[in-house]
Amino acid sequence: MPLVFRSMFADGTGLLPRVANDAESLGVRIADETGGAKDITVTDGMVSPGREGMSVSPSILLLPPHRVPKRFDGRIPEQGDTGVPTGKNKLIC
């Protein structure tokens, strides 16, 4: 299985990702539940394979800067136009 990265908030223990249907948790957004933002399309209660799903990256260097915690600034190299990390420091990767 390939290694992938995702930036999320930790749960109450600080050891595991928080499970929820928002962009900063482990889970997917369904348009009906979030008022517009979506990661997957649900038709008749079912999802189908395709290009939709939870966003991940093959490298922390390829995550958008707003998804990388500010505390990583200076610890990972800037990648082209992505800039320095600007994400919330409570995010875990």
C-alpha cells in the first residue's frame, strides 16, 4: 500500500485523527450533510468508485501550505510556489 499524507486534527487523546465529516478530520464530506462542500457523491445511499474521495498527498511537501502546520516552517523545504506552511498548529500529518 502506498504511503500517503493527510493533515487532520487529533482526537481527544492526541494520538488518533478526529473522525468527522469536515476538511480537517478523518472522514468525507457529503453535500447534503455539509451544506455544499463535498468529497463524494452519494446516489440512492451508495457511492461508486471514481476520482472523488478524501484528499491525500504522496508527500507532505505536496500538501497545500494551508494544510501544513505553521510549526513546520523552516523544517521542510519550500516547494516552488507553494510557500511556507500556514496551517493551524493543532493539525497533525
